[in-house]
Amino acid sequence: MSDLELLAVQILGREYKLRCRPEEHEPLTLAAQRLDAEMRAIRATGKALSTERVAIMAALNIAHELLQMQASLTELQVRLSEKIHNLQVSVDNFLGTEETI
């Protein structure tokens, strides 16, 4: 744990201090900036929401976005696997072999 350093991030004008490894500084800073932007956008809607409620809404929005991206990635992986299989079949047919992977 001695390789952990203190990182300060700002979210909705409040400072949060995190202990992390040096290589995690940039990704955590970017994550904090993304969360801050999402929370500010929700707060800008003009509805009187508590900070806790704004944070929950932001977390839900970001989690939803992540799940959509994961589903898209899975779909792309399936399509790529199918294309690779079809190419393998084509190559095997061209070479006159019947065995496919």
C-alpha cells in the first residue's frame, strides 16, 4: 500500500481525496470529470434536486450508457466471429480442404 498516492478531484465544486496508484491518476481524474459534467447537466435542468438525488441520477445515466456500450460490443464481437468463421470456410473451400475451425 506504500505505492498509493493522494489524488484530489472536484465534483460539483467539492473536493474529494482518493488514494490510488500513480497509473490510476489520469483514469480517475477523467472519471471524476465525466461524473461532474453529468451531475452539472442534471442540476442545470432547473429542477430542485438534492445533491444525493443528482448523484444517483448521474450514476444511473452513466451505468445505462455503460450497459448499452457493453451490449454493442458483444454484438460486434459476435458479428466479427461470424465473419472470421465465414472467411475460414471460404479459405478452406478454396484450398480444397473440408476441415474448418
